[in-house]
Amino acid sequence: MADSGDGDLDLVIRTPCINSIPMSKGRYSVYLKLENLQIPGSFKQRGISHFCKKAVKNGATRFVCASGGNAGLAVAYTAHCLKVPATIILPTTTPEFVANRIRDMGAIVEVHGDVWDESNEYAQTLTKDSGCVHVHPSDHPDVWEGHSPMILETKEQMPCQPDVVVTSVGGGGLLTGVVQGMWKAGWNDVPVVAMETEGAESYKKAVEAGKLVTLPAITSVAKCLGTLTVCAASLEKSTQHKIYPALVTDEQAVDACIKFADDHRMLVQPACGASLAAVYSEVIPRLQKEGKLGVVNSVLVIVCGGSAVTIDRLQQKFGLQVV
């Protein structure tokens, strides 16, 4: 970690951006921005630490956050470093080992609701006391601003501008921050492929409808993509930038996690596997055939990470054999 420039310790790691030889295989060069290497395990640390640091400067004395796991880990870690108490509300779908990791960082954990949206409604009822701040994992300008430097870092790390950027979409905060970063980097003409899994495609449905759409339920195993409604800013970005929503199946997302673990010895959640599946499941060529993408010589994939995963979970719950 380095100094952030304002006299504070930066709580974000400048992550590597590597050229993946096994994922490239001569068709196009694949570059991976390894946000899974942030200390809490995901890209969430960028935006959330930025939000929380600003909130403390403005008088925050406690944080409350509803999370499927990764945002909660980021809030808990940031709160621990800033010496501010935190309460994390988890839906019932969050694995117990993730709840324990959050507790290990010193945060209070409560379980409420079957999906994130229900957890978030409850979290907002806990923020009535003065100094208690609600941390939204994806829908706040400070969160988007915190995510955007990953693209400025990547511009310095890559040998050339990518022909396409691939990222997963859950609540839409990462996508919003990535696009804002691309504008700062001068990548305004670079299209973005926004990956979701079937059963969690709130962004794709919103883009198709031209308005926010609320899913009746999340049926995908990629629970960290499980926001019933994306943030309005991410939908607005689709009118300002070339963004192409794309879907893969749960099996394709999980298979991408396993192939990525084999290729790079790193374990990520199916929510991240959705973006990796853009390469492993030939989504890029499909979009080219549809006329959405032109010539592609290089692809940047945001490896968003995720801590709610183990080999056993991939093997048993998601039904694939890991050898």
C-alpha cells in the first residue's frame, strides 16, 4: 500500500495487470487486471475504502452495510484500519465462513433477508443515530470514483489500448466506475462487455427496456451478481458509452472459475467467472458475429475476485468435478 497523496495511508493495492498466455492462445491477447488481489479479496475495496475515508473526514463514527459478502469484507477491513466500528447485514445465502471472516476483522454481523435488497432495507433502519453512515456497495458517486483508478493504473501497465474491456455486473457500481475510469484514460471509443449470468441479468433487462427493471428473484448461483435492480448510473452509462450486455450460464461461469484456477492458480467466485467466461466461452467471437464488436486484438478482463468460494463449494454446490 502507498500514500494516497492526501497524507492518509492508502487502503488499496495497485494490482498487477498481466498478459494471460493460456487465455490468449494466439487468437487475441488477453490482459487481466487482478483485483482479486486486494486484501479483502475483491475490487470492492477500492470504492468502499474511498467512500469510508471521506465519510470519516465528514464525521462518521460507525458504518452499516448490507452485503452478499465482498462489500462486507471491504467495509470490515476498512473500518478496522480506520478504527471505526461496523455492522454488516448479510442475506441468508452468504456462506458462514464468509460471515466468520467478517467477524474476524472486528465487525458485527447480522443475517437478515433472503436477497441483498431485503438486507439493505433492514440496514437502512439501523443508521438513524448521528454519525452512523450507511455504506451502499454500488450506488454512490464516491464508490464509483474509488473504482475508476483501476483503469488509470491499467493504462500505465498495458502496452497498448485494449480493443474491448470486459467486466461483470452486479449492482452496477463496478461498471460505472470502470467507464468513468475509461473516460479519464481517454478510452472513450473502447467498448465494454457487461457480463451477467442467466437468472441475475438485471442490467441486460434494464438496457433492453431502457429503464430500471426489478427481477422477481435471483435464480443464479452467482449470488454476488444477485441485485434485483442495478443502480441508475450504470444504466445511464449505457446511453453514453458502447456497452454490450452479455449472458452466460451458471455452468459456464463456474467452468471459467475452474479453468482460471488451472491456468493461474487463483480462485474466484462465479460472479467473477462470468467475466472470465467472455473469453473461455467464446462470447467475444459471438459479439463479433453479431456486429457489435469489430477487430479484436487485445481484451482487458477485470478480474473482480470474490471471497465466497472454496474448491469444495465449486465441486459440491455448483455440481462440477474439480480434479
